[in-house]
Amino acid sequence: MYNSSSPKKKKAQKETVKSKWIKPLWILFSCGLLTLIILFTLISTGRLGFMPSFSELENPRTNLATEVYSSDGELLGKYYLENRSPCKHDELSPHLINALKATEDARFEKHSGIDIRALMRVFAGVITRSNKGGGSTITQQLAKNLFPRDPDAGKLKTVFTKLKEWVVAIKLEREYSKNEILAMYLNTVDFGNNSMGIKSAAATYFNKTPLDLNVEESALLVGMLKAPTRYSPRRNPTASLHRRNTVINQLYKYDYLLKDERDSIQELPIDLSHFAMQHHATGSATYFREYLRLWLTDWCRKNPKPDGTHYDIYKDGLKIYTTIDSRMQKHAEKAVQDHVCDYLQPLFFRHIKGQKNAPFSNISHEETQRILNSAMRRTERYMLMKDAGATDEEIKKAFTTKVPMKILTWDKGMIDTVMTPMDSIRYMKSFLHCGMMAMDVHTGYVKAYVGGVNYQHFQFDHVKLSKRQVGSTFKPYVYAVALQSGEYSPCTMVPNVPVTFQLPEGTTWTPRNSSDHKNGMMLPLSEALAMSLNYISAFLMKQFGPQAVIQLVRNMGVTSSIPAVPSICLGACEMSLYEQVGAMNCFPNQGVYIEPTFLTRICDNNGSTIYKYVPKTNEAMDQVTAFKMAKLMQGVVEYGTGIRLRTQYKFSFPLSGKTGTTDNHSDGWFVGYTPVLTAGVWVGCEDRSAHFRTLALGQGARTAMPVFAQFLQKCYEDPELPYKKIVSEPDKYPGYNFTIPAAYTGDSSGCDENRKDRKRPDFD
């Protein structure tokens, strides 16, 4: 009997059923494929939202830090919204590249932006509810970093954003090489502690460049990419160590390390001994970088890009090449620290201890309260109380009630104490401040710039912004007017007697010498300047008048307001240290004023020069006068107020300078020069009423000149700097000596024959 359910019939039935589904499935597949094609086409053309163009891929809008470099190639600091600096592939350690690929994308070299195998693994993990690892490639993560997602987007928008990242990843793979993608990715990631990008991270955590990172350092940084805070070696060292060792296991898994290497490296502890948070208030040349920031901000405002937009030092990744020498800058900062902070400050505290109204002197109670109240109104505590609606009585009570607080000390750092806020203000008024600047005589390049004793606590710049009375350091300008007239030479004999000026208001003024050195005698100008005699400065002022002196200093680059009064012959006018150093440099520079120069050029983030600095120059005086003044001012060092530069510091090379001390010893100055370097130093308290109470302690020869001497000593002894070689082989450096111009036929040596009877003065 025939069986209707025979195998042949069943097979035919199955094929019939199967054929019914083939066409719908193909239609469904085709529709799905067409939908995906249309969807990706719409996404790639930007019809479904923003899609970066090729130019935007070529120049992604990442915020790049502007970098400031010294003349010897050291990175001085950065300006940034995000501490990010670009780094090329050949500047990356191979260990870093291996760790990144082994941990984040082992098949990086084999895919074209999207790893289908990884996606299938993730899909399978979702179905089986097992963790199979991530599916995003390094290129996809780069796309996400370059064009961040909207954190407030809904699920549907997030899906579209993910698809956009796939499109961007494919575009990136087409436009860039694998090496470029790796570098771009490492430049965009956040490593915590204000470090965006691998270059900043390597500097922050290990004080290294990315190229110098070893295996364990590379593994630690790559491990942090998963969660910078959770795996921070500072906040969570245990978790960070475990994560680092996980990365090292990945390196072993993919044959980047041998088993013995893996085991030994995993035993190593995390070394953060070189960790240094990068911040504008830390590092070298902090005051200089702040002054430069203000200058650059103004420059950006006045110099637009070709497209009309303005440069931004916080976003555009500019490269600023300065004239600062990092070695000389360190020597200058060390000299200020050693003499002002470590020596003078403890001496000043001992000097004023137990003194009535300390640190102020010779002022009334009312004036003291005015100073303290003015300082109080600038404090954050006062401003917060005012904003909260506190009355004047409530504020006064708060500032006169003892509270726990931290105060600054140089030897112990910040210490805990209990005192009133008003007493803390008085205490902070007791700190000595300092400004120092050094420049190359012939080029005008500023080699060192120290605006204060500590930028974190005292941010006012005493090089460019501060203007103080200059005291006897102004006298050389008066002498220069006399020498330039042709009526006087360094050997001209002048009377050391009082001079009286008739003032417009009907009164008279008769300046006095600070000592009785050869009072009533005739003596040469060279000795008069060396001993800083007020009678002689007044005598010369009487001969030529204030206007002639003011005109000369204007030619020497001084722009500060100088009153046309006789007392300027003793320095009764205010100038910045910047002006003083620039003006004094005219003497060793053969009478030519050259504007102190801080930077040489500015480059954009592609390395193209967009600005070159050209300093201003001006012939302030003739070459002969400049030579005479250089010789004249050598007497200050040979037997005058600066003699300790020879006797104590043993300087044997050509050296000239001038000390200066203002009334009540409020300001101490020294400005000096060799044939290759000119430098100036100012020392004093924030308020002129706070000062040493004796001339022996407060004069410029004791407060300012040692900073100059220690700086110069360190520079001339530094084997990496050329100055020691210049001293030992002066014949090879023609510009080293104060060369006598051919036009000058006089002789200034005769007026120095009586040096034996000249004692070292204790005044200036």
C-alpha cells in the first residue's frame, strides 16, 4: 500500500514551505540593508545632525595649551583651559603604544575603524549575559573624544550618535595612518590631575617626555584611561597598582613581554617621587610667565588671524620662544631665595622683634591704621562678609577676634597658629620682597626675571609693575649729563661742599652727605660717584638742571613720570626695575639703548612663525660718554660702596655698578654690569613705612647687592654657560672689555692714584 507520507513527499513539502520564506527574508534583508545604507548616507552627509567635515577632521577643535620655551629649549610653562599639548607618534615610547593596543584594541592593526569580530563578541555577551569585553576600537574612542556626546541626550539620540562615531571612525581610518591615529588618541584623553593628553600626563606624573616612559610607567598611564579618578595613583594607589598590573598581563598575553619580565615588573611599586602638578603658580619663571601672559593677551587682541578671528593663548596651542635662559633663571631664583628669604627675612624678624608698632617705623598710629584697614579691605574674608551684608562693626569684631589659621614661614612652610586676622595682616606686612632682572648687554635679551620672593603667596611683580624710589642709583644719569657736556671727565676735580637750591615756593633745599668723607675738599668725579656723595650730585644738578637729566633718561628708555625738581639728583623719583636695568645697560652698550627683549618669536600649533619681535633701539648718548661712565662706575666696585664684590666675592673681571638706598632705608638697590651682562636688584617691604631701622642693615649694599653677587657668581661658575670661558680667554671675545673708543684720547687712570687713603664706606 502506498504511503502518502513518504520521505519524498515530506521533502517536497519542506521545500515548498522554505521557498515561501526565502523571498520575504530576502526582501526583509534587502530592506534592512537599504535602510542601513540610507541611514549611514544621511549620517555621513550631516542630514541627521552634525557630521565633521574633512577640514574639521584635519584640524579637530581640541583646546591646545600654549607652551612657553626658554632660549635653551626648556619648557617654562603653559597657558591653557585644558592642559593639553600635541605629541607626534615618533615622540611616543614603544612601551606606551604596546600597552595601549594590548589593553584597548588588540586587533587595531587589522580593522578599518570598526572591529566586526569585537562587535559580535559584545553581541554574544549581551545574549548570554556574560562580560565579553568592549567592542569600541581605538579609532572609535578617538572619534568620541574629538566630537563628544551630549550628556543629556536620550536613548534614541545616543544610538544615532554611536552610529555617527562609526562613520567618523571610518573616515579617520581613510584619512590618517594607524600611527597618526594612535598619537591623536593619546593627545585627546584625560589622565586626571589637570593633565590632558599624554605629553602633559608624562610630565605631571613622572617629569618625563612620552618618549622616555618605561614599561611600568606606560602601563600605569594606559590603565588610568578606563577611569582616571578611580585608578589615580595619588588618590587610589592600591587600585592603580592592580590596574597597572592588569595592563602588564595584557602585554604578556599579546607577546609584548616575556613571563620573567612580566613577573619582575609587577613586583615594582608605583614611583611618584617626581610627581608635580602643573599650574601657573608653580615651576620656574612664574612672575615672568604672568607678565608674558598679559603681554600675549594684548598681542592676540591686536593681531587677528588671516580669517579675522583672534588668537587665543588658552586654546590655540601657540609656541612662545622667549629669551629667558632656564639655567640663569634658576640661578637668579636661588640667589633671591638664599639671601632674601633664608638670610634677610629672619634677620628682619629679629630686628623688629619687640619694637613698638613693628614692622612700621616713624609713622603715627593713625597712619598705621590706615595701612592696615586698606589691606583689610582687599582680603577675601572682608569681601565675603561685605557680600553677605555684614555691618562695619561685625567686620571689625571678626578681624580683631583670635581664630585658628595658617600663616606663612619660609623655613617651615604654612604653620598652624591662633591670632586675629588683623594681626595676620600686620604679620604679612613684615615680609621683605625682591625684584631682579638680568639682560644681555648687546642683544637686550632678558636672561633672568624674578618678580618676587614667592608667586604662590605674593603675586605682585616687582620687575615690571612695581615703581619705587631709586635713591642713589639715579646718580649715574646726573654724572652722564655732565660728562656728555664735554666740560667734565672722570678726573675733573669738584668741591665736596653743601649746595643750596632756591625752590619755586620760596623755600630752600640743601642736601647733606651721608658721612663726613672728605667734606670741604676737592675730589674727582670718579671718587665722588664711588663714595656716593650727595654734595657732588647736587653740585652737578645745579650746573645742568633737572630738565637735562630728564631728557637723557628719556633717551635711555625711562617712561615713568619724573618731576623736574633738584631732588631727583638723589633719586627722589620712582622707576621700575625694568626701566633701571634697561637704562643702565646703555653704558656698557656704547651709549645705545636697546629695549629689554622677552621673546624672539611666536609660532602657531603647526610650527609656522606668526610673529617676530624686533626690539626698539636708540642712541641715548655718544660712545665716548658711555665709555667714560663705564670707567667711572668701576670705582664703585674698586673702592666704593660696592667694594665687597671684589673683597668678599672675589670677582676679578671688569665690573661696574651702583648701590642705592632711599630715605629711612625703605628701598635697597643695586644695578651693575659686566661687558656681557647687566642686572639689577631691588629689596624692600610692601609698604615703605616697614623697613630696617638702621642704615647698616638697610642699605642697598647689604640688602640688594648680595643677590646680584650670588647670581653673577653662579652664572660665571656654571660650566654650561659661556661666562667662565670668557673670563679665562678674554682675547677671544673682543666685546668683553670696556674697550676705549678710537675717538677717546683722555686718560681716566690718574684720578685713581690715591686709592690707598680711601676706606670702604658704610653708606651710599
